[in-house]
Amino acid sequence: MRTGEPGPDDDGADFGFERVALGEKQGRVDAVFRSVAKRYDLMNDLMSGGLHRVWKSQLVSMVRPPKERPFRHLDVAGGTGDVAFRVLDAGGPATHVTVLDINEDMLRVGAERAEGKYDGRVDFVTGNAETLPLPSDTFDAYTIAFGIRNVPRIDAALAEARRVLKPGGRFLCLEFSKVDLPVLDRIYDAYSFHVIPRIGARVAGDAESYRYLVESIRKFPTPGVFSGMIEKAGLRHVTHRTLSGGIVAIHSGWKVS
């Protein structure tokens, strides 16, 4: 058996197109994001042609933080604060966002961006999506943008999302999906596998991390399968909608009790 391969008692996990031991994936994902943390937001602009901003705005429009009453929001795998700051800008002065990420390098970038802004309305917490260091029934909404596919045990992360939401709270996940338009799918594949790693090499000095990120998109479940996983975790009224020809999808579910 090669080092890192799953053993007979380990179902393993996908790290891009490679199959690795379940316990190994998190460390390798951490290394990817340590490598790209300082250039992460710039790379998102370059890779998506700025479309990630539109997608995140759509996500936040579904959060709908109120202007007049307290609102507790949790953004998981959101280290650089990109989604959190949008929620804070959309909400009122009693909106508070907790940004949770397992990677301290990403959180450091977010904390630096937030410095001197938002007057104590945001905090940054180091934690694992599979075992959130947060109390149950606490948050009005939970978001995770482009992070769930990097979690080794997605089912555990979804169960934790349900646990920390208040009854009536909403789960929202923005993630890459399956392109469903003829021709666009072939263009998208060519761009993903040939152009994105080159951009990563030139801008972030790391082609391999971006090759992994592209591969991880292809290994992520289809929207229908992922919706089934959300329902299995105990969330209800589960829906999804695709954007930009299926490049991404926003998944929604509610904690009803």
C-alpha cells in the first residue's frame, strides 16, 4: 500500500482525483490554503472574471439579514471574510457574524481586512466544520461558500450546521456544480484544467494547489445528490438553483425544529 492510501478499515476521501486516507485529507487541504491565503481573493477575481462577486451577492440576498433586529450569522470556511462582510453590510447594526475556518492563515487575512471596521460585529474563530466549537441553537443563518467540497466528512459538517442553527434558521451553501449547457461544458473544462493552474502559478506561485481545487470541483456530488445529503442531515424544505449555466449552485435548507 502506498503512503496515504486508505486502508481496509478506512473508506478514504477524495483529494482531487487522488484517493487518500480520511485522516490525511484535512492536513493536505490545510496546506493548500496556507499556500494561497494571501492571494486567495485576487485569484477568485482572476479565475471567475469577477463572477464570484455576483454569486456571493446572490447568496447574501438569500440570507436577508434584517435592518432592525438582532441577527446571528455563521460563515464557515469563510476565513478571508468575503461573505461575512457582505452580510454585515446588508444587515443592521445588530447583525453579528462569526467567521469560522480551520486555517489560521486564511483567518488572519480576514481579520486584517476587518480591522477598524464593523465595530465588534464580527469575530474570527478557528474551528473544524465537522466539530463546530459553538453552542447548539445559536445562529439565524449558516453559510458556507466554496468550502464544503474540501471537508473530509461532508455528512458530519451538515449535521453540525443543523445543530448550531436556531429552529427556523437557514442553511445556505454556495458551491461549484456541473455545467449543464452544451459547448460551455467543454470550454469550461478546457479553461479549468489548462488555464487556472497557469494563473495559479503566475499569481500565487502555486499551480498544484489550483489543480487540486479544479479536480475537487469535478469530484463534488451533483446538485441532486448533494440535496439528498442535506435532507439526510435533518434539514427540511431543501432546494437548489444553478447559476451561470451550472458553474455554481446555491443549496438551501431549513431547521424546522
